[in-house]
Amino acid sequence: MALFAVFQTTFLITLLSLRTCQSEVLAERLPLTPEALQVSINSTQQCLHLQWTVHNLPYNQEFKMVFQIQISRTETSNVIWVGNYSTMVKWNETVHWSWESELPLECAAHFVRIRSVVDDAKVPEPNFWSSWSSWQEVNVQDFLGQGALFVFPKDKLVEEGSNVTICYISGNIRNNISCYLEGEQIDGEQLDPRVSIFKLENVPFIRKRGTNIYCEENQRNAISNGTVLFVSKVLEEPKDFSCETRDFKTLICTWDPGADTALAWFKQPSQSYTLFESFSGKKKSCDEKTRCNWQITQDSQEIYNFTLITANYFRTRSVNLLFNLTHRVHPMRPFSVQFENVSATNAVMTWKVHSSGDNFTLLCQVELHGEGKMIQHNVSVKVNGKYLLSELEPYTEYVAQVRCADANHFWKWSEWSGQDFTTSEAAPSEAPDVWRTVKLGPGSHNVTLLWKPLSKFHAKGKILFYNVVIENLDKPSGLEPHSIPAPANGTELSLDEGSYRIRVTASNSAGTSPAAVMVVSADPGNKVVEEEIINGTEDGFSMSWKPQSGDVMGYVVEWCDCPQDPLCDLQWKNLGPNTTTTVISSDAFRPGVRYNFRIYGLSTRRIAYLLENKTGYTQELAPSDNPQVVMNNLTSHSFTLSWKNYSTKSQPAFIKGYRVYLKSKAGQCHPGAEKAVLPDNTVCCQYKIDNPEQKTFSVEKLQPESFYEFLVTPYTSVGEGPRRTFTKVRTPDEYPYMLLRVILPVILCVLLLVLGCHLKSQWMKDKCYPDIPDPYKSSVLSLIKSKENPHRTIMSISDCIPDAIEVVNKPEGTKIQSLGTRKSLTEMESTKPTYLYLLPTEKNYSGPGPCICFENYTYNQAASDCGSCAHGPVPPEAPPSQLGLLTSPENLLKALEKNYMNSLGEIPAGETTLNYVSQVASPMSGDKDSLSTNALVPPPCSEYKMQMAVPLCLASPPPTENSNLSSITLLVPGEHYR
């Protein structure tokens, strides 16, 4: 024991001596100056990397030292940063340290120096700073080319919202360089003649491809250069960090990562996620950004403490979660959902769940959806689930679904698992809603029977057909059934004038509905009911009626959804016996359409009788068109307007009357009219008609020969019809109008007369100007007896023996008088004609006999040969006894026959002409003295004697007063008897 004490005392003395010696050594060498200082540049990270050594430390000893570092820019005196760095240092150990510059290191020269002090408890106080090391310069600009333009930093990655400094370096001294950030010029400060810097604060995130910065010279052929700032979103702390298990084998942890900080163009990956569990000390790198799976071991660990760590280039964030495993159970979806014993009102639902142990109980929730309703039920389940669904509707489709959760520690419901099913059919529970319309025919009733389809609730299945049974109440006999397949909603029945009871039922595969009964009476007894106007709204028509005394089973309101449609789309509404008001609404109701409602009462015998008629609009609209007006009875002072074809019931509002507008140049309104101003500021006269049934109007007290414009428009409670197009009218003159009453009948009579003359034109022609007879066809030939040929039918000139020939010798140049002009005896004497008397050749001729005279102008032609007859002037005073024929009768007849056969022609003026004269009977009186005075007047004729042509060159002396010979006067061409 004493030996041990001696040994311990010796060891302590030796150790104390050693420490005293070491302290003396340090005391002599302090302060210790850093040596071998080296500085390098990392341009990407904009960092200065420093390394140095301290050689004067004791061998195999470690001391805590503090190094003070100074950094200058552009020159040593411009110190921009001073800081201390503390670390443990061994003998001959190289110390490393880095400094990040906010200014790109390429933009300026940097200078670094360092000194140190021992800050160790093993070294007694006081301690002193060592001397500064020499300045170490770092200048990247020495390696840049001349005459170029550079922009730094190059493709730098920064975080959104950070501050960034950029610079440009010009190879030459230039002051005309501008820089732009995304097209907008930025201002900076000049660091030296070749360098300018720009400080950008709170840099925004613009796009993943980076933010563009470029600089250029402000001159032609300018040099430009630029860089791209890649701005990353700020790394967010994970949100909604949660872990749960579904099978007690795997923990599933999920979270919301927030904004993605990845930059594909810069090859910057998304933030990484690491899951660390502190109780087990295990760590796992997550492959996904939103979830991570953790395997549960079999060591019965229930409590877990997770730390989720996320990191990117700039920063690291983390969140913690502490939980009990049994409180974070999320059951899996139930499976094998089925339905058993499905009937019209019940069904049994079964399902299975994933087992999690014998002591694990699940709470399952059953939901039933059908007919717009939802019902929930809760069931406790270990392995298999079962539940009875009751009070269901027949023939209804339902959807049932189930989900489960931990019954002991509720965390989350599982997903829904469901199936649909349809209940069975049942017999319809309600009678069809039936109505009818009856049209009386000759000896029959045409009944249109209508019914509404049963609702799905009352049909209890698919309706297959409707049964219609007709029973004759007046003549009890067998029932007459009719089966009408669905989906028909009506049928036509032709019944006689008796009373009938009609029953209608609906049938499906499960049964038949109750019957709807309707009675058609032999005497409908519908009375005439006045129409009542009601006001409708957008919600429909509200109406009421007087309650009926006696037994009434109910009321029916009938209307048409589409009144303009010939098919009408008849609708009806059944109401109870105690209901006397209702609101009729329909999606088919439209503004501006007039709807008519008929209210019927139903007696206890199921007979319908009309009670009231109502009509109205949901919304009245102003008329869109005006009546088609017809104007008549136009006079110089009035006219009448009529629009009888205008239907008031088809208008978009109730017509209360009409307005007649009259425009005139005078602009004066007569009593009964008032002035009105049209939309175009035109002033006109307005006449009011307050009776909508009055559809004629007379406008009076007008001016003759004046222009007027009129317009007839209906008016309603919501406005008038359009006042656009006026019709123009001009009143006639007052006097011509009166004359027209006289002239028109006269013109009518003249037209009738002309028409009659046209129809009797042939008769008028025969009476006024008959056709010239053809001598070859004349009936007079039958009176002539030819000696040579008693059977001759065509008269020859040689057969005619003239009584006398009058030859007129016209002087040259004498004009022939116009036709129809008869020459007097005085005129005849002035021309000094020469007369030739042809005496009859028969010896027994004693005087003139009866003859026929007929003048024919057609046979008036010039003599063809005047030279064949010898003649000479005969004094007018020659006695008749001296007269004689200058040529023989045979020669004369030959000349006449020759002249007759020649064609017609003209004889020049001054030549002798030949006149054709028919022989006529001598005057009835045998007085010779009458020859001179009546020679030119033809005597009455009884028949044709003959026709002949005499050349005028055969002249003979005129007869004297004593001449008793009958003669025929040859007329001047153009003369004829009247």
C-alpha cells in the first residue's frame, strides 16, 4: 500500500513537471501565425476556398484555435468582410474554410489574409493574436480576353425571393452598355471603368426555363452577351403528414409536398424525402414525393415517432408525427356484396370483410338509395355482414352500399362497396285517372276516352294493358270488354244515344288496379255558360268557382296545353268535392297564348256537367300585327273600313277595342277624333272604337280629290299593335262621280247594242248592203225566152234588143263626178250630150211596154272599139222622124257583145265611154211628154229585161219632146239611182 502511494506521488510530480514544461514552451511560441495560405475559386458556387497550416504547434497535441479572416475587394484597403473561424487544430494539420461571395468572383479582384489565436483551456491566459499572414490575391479577369463583353454569374441557381448581384465586364473602357431583365432595362453602379454591377432584390419565379438577362452596346454592330438565372421555388414544409395501416403489415405515410422545386433545364432534381423513426433508429429514403411505405416488424411495437425530412439545394425542412398503431387502422373495402330473398317489399343484403384478428371488430354502415331517398343503418361485423332491407317499394330499383371502420378507435371509413337490385312487381294500387270528351252525332255519341299513365309509385310494375268495360244502363245486357295495350293513353268509342257506364283498369304481371268509373249520359245537359276572364301569372292560373249544392263527388278542370294545335293536347285535373279553388300550372304555358278552362262537376252517378268557362293569359303581350283592312264605299267625302276576318281570340292579349289613325295634309281633325302623335313625330287624327266586336268604321267629312292615309290597330291593356304601315287613299272628284252614274249605264247599253249587231251582222248586211248578184246565176234568166235556143240558161248580149241607149259624149278634161251624185237636166244640157235612140226592130212595136230596170256598176267599162261604129253629130232639134239607126241592129248587137266580153279598163279622159244599162220598163203612163222630164228617173221595175253594154261612140240625136219612144238613159260613170 505504501509502495502504491509512493508510485502515485511520483507520477503526479512527473506529470506536473511535464505540463509546466509544455506551458513554458507555448508561452514562448505564442502567438502562432498561419502559414502556407492558399486561395482558390469555385465560380459555380461563387465561393473562395482557403487552406492553411500552423507549424509551431507542439507535436502530437491538439488545440482549439480561432482564426480571423479578412477579405478585400479591388484593393487591400477595401475590406468587405471580416470574420472568425474556430476549430481544433493539430500539429502540421491543413485547415480548410470557404466563403460565399454575393458578387460574382469574376467581377473584381479579391484579397485574403488570416491570423490566429489559441483559445484553449490548456493554455494559460492571456493569449494574443498572431501576426497577419501576407495578402493573397485572386483575380479571374486576368484570364478573360480583351475586347469582349462578359456577364456574370453564368447560369446561376437561386431561390425565389433571394437577392442576386450580377455584373458585366468589358474588354475595353466603354460607358454605353445597357442591361435588360426580361426585356426591361435595369440600372446599376460602376465598380471600375470596365465593370458595372446590378443588384436584383426579391427575384421572382417566372418560368422553369429561367429568367433572361442580357447586356449590349448602344451602337451599330454592337457586342452583346447575357446569362440565365434559374429561380427555384422555395422549399415548403410538408403538410398533412399522416400514417396509417390497412392490414397491420405496412404503414402508409402520406403528405402534401407543396410546390415542386425541380428545374429540369438546370438539371436540378426535386426535393428529396427521408423517413426517420426515432424509437427504432431506422431511416428510409422515399421514392415518391407524396407517400412512403414502412414495413411493420413483428416486435409488437405500437408507438411510432416519425420524422419526415425534405431537402433540396438550398435548404432542409422536417415535420414530426407520434401515434399509436392501433389508432391508425383504415379498413379495406368490403367485398362480395349480394342480395337474397328479394320480394316486392324486402331484401337481405350480405357482404364480407378482411379479417384483422379475432379481437378486432368493425363498424359497418349500410346505405340504401332509391326513389330519391337515402336510408342509413349501422351494423357490427367481425368477418361476415348481413342486414334485412325492409319497407321497400315494389318494382323499384335500389342501390345498396356498405363501408366499414374500426369500432374501437375510429380513424377512417373504408371505401364504399355496393350493388344495385330491383324489387318484384305488385298489383297497381290506384285506379287510372280517367276523363272523356263527348261529341254528339246523328243518333250517336262519339266518346274519346282518355287516361293518364299511372305513376311508378302506383303502377307497382310495368303496365301491360288497359281494360275498358262498357255497360249499357238503358238496356242491361252483357258487358263489352276492350283490351288496349300499353302505352296507349286513350281510345275512341262510338255509342248510341243511351246512357253508358265505362270502367277502366290497368294491369301488370302481378295483378289489376282498382277500376275508374265514368258515366256517359243520354242527355249531357250542358248549359250555355258565359266566359269569365281570369288573370294568370308565370306560376300559372289561380281560379275558383261556386260550390255546388247537393251530392257532388268532385270537380274536374279541363284545358289544352297547346290551344293553337288542332290536336289540343287535352289536360285535366281531378279535385275533391270540398275544393273550390285551384292553381293550374304547366311547363307548356307560354306568354301571349290564350288558354281556356272548363270546370265540370261530377255527380254521385259519375256524370260530368259543365259549370263554368274561364279564359286568360299567363302574360299578355302587345299585338304583333294589325287587321287586314278592306276599304269600300269610297266617295268624295267618305269611305268605309272593314276588318271582319280579324279574330280576337287568337291574339296575344284581350282586345279591348281599335284605334283608327287618319293622316292628311290639312292635319285637321273632325269632331269625334282627337290628335295623336306617332313615334316618328307625325301628327294624325285618332278615332277610338271601344267595342272589340265592331269591325267596320266609316270615315266621313273628307275633302274631294284629297290624299289620306289610314291605319287600323287593336289596343289591349298592355299596348297597341304596331303603327308602321299606313294605307294611302285618294278621294275622287265630286261631279265626275255623279256623272259616272249616268255614263256607265249608257256605255253598258251601247256595248249591248254593239254585241247584238255583231251577233246579227249577217242580217244587217243583207238588209243594208246586199251582195251584187251574179248575172250568170240570176233567176231572171228563166223569164227570157230565146227564139234560137229556148233552153239557154245564160243570157247573151245578142239575145237582148235594147229599147234605147243614151250615149254621153264627154269633152276632154272633164272630171267625173263623185259616186252617188245625180246630174240634173240642166247639167246634162250643158254637156250637150248626143242621144242615140234604139228603136225596137219588131214591126208591131207600138209603144213602151213593161220592163225591169237595174243598175249595175260592175259592168261599167270603156268601149274597146269605138271605130267600128259610124256616127255623126245630130242636132238636138232634129225631128223624131229623121232619126234612125246609123248601123244595123245586128252590128250594134255584135259590138255590144264584143264590149261585154272584154275586160274592164279605164278610158282616158276625153274619149267616149261605154255605160252598161239595164233595160227597164217604160213608165206606166203612156204620156210621151213625160219623157223629157223623167227620162233620168228609173221607173218601177218588175223583172230583169236584159243587160247590155253600149259603146258611147254610137251617138244618136237626142229625142225631142214629141218622141214617143221609150229610152234607157246611160248614166255617167259613178252615177246611180237612189
